[in-house]
Amino acid sequence: MIIEQRPILESIDPEILDTLAAREHEIAQGASVSSSTAALLALGSIPIALGALSREAYGQAPSDVLDVLQFALLLEYLEAEFYQRGVATAGLIDAADRSIFTTISAHETIHVNALRSLITAKGSTPNAKPNFDFTAKGNLAGFNFAVGQYETFKALAMAFEDTGVRAYKGQAPRLINDAAALSAALSIHSVEARHAAEIRRLRGKKGWISGSSREDLPAFTQGIYNGEDNQSQGGVMLSTLPGYGANGGATAATEAFDEPLTKAEVTAIITPFLA
Amino acid sequence: MSQRPTITIPDAGMLATPRTRRDILKLLAVGGTLVLLPAALAACADDNGVTQPQTRQPNTGSPLIIDFAKGDIAVLQFAYALEQLEADFYTKVVNAFGSSNLTADDKSVLQDIKYHEVIHREFLKAALGSANDFTVTPTYPGVNFNDRRSVLTAAKTFEDLGVAAYNGAGQYIKSTDFLTLAGKIVSVEARHAAVISDLLSPKTSAFAPTAFDDVFRPSKVASAAQGFIVDKVSLNNAPGTFVQGPNNNG
């Protein structure tokens, strides 16, 4: 990864640079409203700026970035081991689908290694891989990657990928002051979305999430989909947009936006998978 | 017209443009040159009642300026421009369903994506408020809206570009709320990209060709998008610095 050393936004209007400098100071002071938000509001009738007021200044210290990276690493450990075990079991995965899962497995392992490198590069030590329980504390009793359990394997894959998308999305704001970490996280985030869509389609579902539907997944996975039915985006209620009804209504409106999950929500989802 | 236009059509694949006989006659009427090689002749379709607007050339229209001195607003405007392009593309795709050779599954997917992209466009238009006052004029040189492979290939181009664009714009966003909003949209674009790629190359690695998605700087995105935009796109005060993503190709 090449990181250009000049300060970001160097070529931009000096006023913006001043704003940024002022904002750094405010963050250090723990201020809840930055002057860049004030500048946005000054631009006029921009409803989206209203939502920026309360949340702009949270979580950008280096320790916060490391916390995000370690959290992402835990999720990637879970996915990487899941696919490695699946791919390693002869006869579990339908032969016709094998390329899909070897592709995803390779990606998750690369993600693990990339996150470990990022953490190390920041002078910290990557957390060790924990032991996992892929029965989710008995919710999927008897699941052990055995031949004949392909449907359960695919269902779990969908659950993990849809979780991964929401988890990265929820953590991205905490990386806002670390462009290298943010770029890496965003480039993984969208790959998880590609995986999710592919597995959903493989299971005969739409590639996107409609409302808060978990489709045919077991009830204990509902937390992965709660809140996906949100239609209030950046201060705009989607149902008020022109052509809403003729353009797919609530189903399309909720599909068009993936929602974030907080770290606590993701932790609750994956805790059953920790041995 | 200072230059004589030329169309060279070496094979039927080149006829994947909405260039009908009427358009070719127009070209000849202004003194242009049509080079139609033998392999193309069999595929030269008649007008069949489907509206085939004359293809306007990219980068020949009015200036369309996005001024990054506006900060986050410019990033949203940039997104709005791309979503206008995508929404227009899929609307044309859906409107051509009756005459295209798309499968029922293709159409189901593309109908959904059309909905999503129109919602993205209308959402950004509303969110931008007074800063939404510009309209992109798209053009699709080389795209045949009646042909499955042509449509899906173009769709893949737009979706992959959209993903790389949002991923690359992230580092310029100063509001965490805007960053989250961009994240909410980009993963849906990535879902689209995967599904479209899988329609083109089922059950291969095409749905996610690399472990990291591309992260493109705005000027690289604008150059790619310009091939489908009549307006002359320019980015004023474009950020001079860019932090590469893992693929190091932005």
C-alpha cells in the first residue's frame, strides 16, 4: 500500500483547511459540534446536514482505529475458519458451486492477513484467533461440516456475509481520520457485500435485503436483519420521494440502502459462535 | 462540423450500438464515412419500432463542474452525477425489455436494480437541497439495449465503477453521517456488481474477482464516467492527495 505523504485536501480552498485545523482542535477538546458542520449548515437548505450535528466528533483516536481493526479481525477469523473448513471437507459443497466458495475462502484469509499486518504496522499485536462453535451454542445442533449439511453451510454463509457488511459499515465512521485504514476497510466492506449477494442468489434469494427479512434463516439470526427496514436516510424520508409507489415502494426503498450495525449489536450476533 | 465523422464496423459485435440504418444515412448525408466490413452486414438491423435515439458523443456538451471546494457537498454532488447516469441507464434497459433477449431472471434483477438506482438518484437530489441544480446527459456509445451481453457488460462497468467511486470518495468525506450514508449505498452497488457479474459468468470468481475492491480517486472515476456523459465533466479544486486502497490502482 502506498500512502502519499502530503496532507489530505492540501489543494483545497484555504478556508476548508482552516476549518479542518479548527476541527482537530475541537476533537481534542471533545467538542460535539465541529466547525465543518457549522460550515455545512451555513450553505443553506441542506436537510442532510441536520443529522451531522450530534455524531461528527466521536471516535477518531488512534486507539479507536486499533479497536476497529481488532474487531474486524475477529469477524474475519470467524469467516476464514468457516470457509476453510467447508472447502476442506470433500463432498460438502456441490461441485458446481466449488469455485464460489474457494474464491470467498481465499478472500477471507487474505482479509485476516491484511488486518493483522495493519495492526502490526500500527505498533500493536493482533489478537489471537479464538475457538469457534459453528453450531451457535446448539442453535444448529449437529452441524459439523459433514457431507449432507450443505444447506446449513450456505445458510450460515449468508448470515456471516450479511453480518460482515453491516459490521464494517458501522465501524467506518471510527476510521474517518485514518484514510489508509478507511480505504482498506471500505475495500473489504464492499467485497463482503459481493460475497453476500452471491450466496443469497445461490440460495435462491435476492442479492439484496428486503425490509428486515431474514428470508428462511432460523429465528436466532434475526438480529442480523433488524433495522434493515429503515426508510429515513440523512433526514430524508424515502416514502416522500417522487415516484415512490411506482418505483418499488418500501421493498425497493429498503433494498436500496444497507444499514450499519453497532459494535454491540454485532457482538451479540457473533457471541453464540464463540466457543 | 469541422471534422468528417467516420464509423468503422468490422464485425457484428460493433453493431451493439443503437445505430440504425437511419443513423447511418444521416452520417453519410453530412459527408461522413461508413466502413462496413462483410462480417457486419448480416447483423445490420432495421428500425423495428423501438426508439433508437441518435448516439450523442461523450464530452461534447455543456460544462458540468463539480467544485470540491464545497467539501462534502461536492462529494454528494459527484455521487448524484453517477447515480443520475446509473438510473438513466437502467431505465432505458427496462424500457427495452420488450425487444431484448434478456432472460426472465435477468429482467427480475435489472428491474430491482433500476428501482434502487432511481431511489439513490432521488434521495441524493432531495438530500442536496439547493445544491442539486444540475442534470447529467448520458450517452451509451457501443451499448445495444436489445442485446443481453451488451446490457450486462455495460451494467457491470457502471456497478464496478460505482463501487470504486464511493470507496475512493470515502477519504474526502468529513462528516461521519455522510460517510455512513455513502457506506449504505456502496454495499448495495457491490451487491449489484456481484449479481450482474454472476449473470455474465455464472458460478465463477467473477462476482468478486479480488479480495479488495478498487478504490478510485475522483478524477479517475470522472474520466471513466465521461465515456458515457455528453456534458464536459470537470472537477474543480479536486483533492490533490489520495490515499490508495490495497489494490494500489486508484
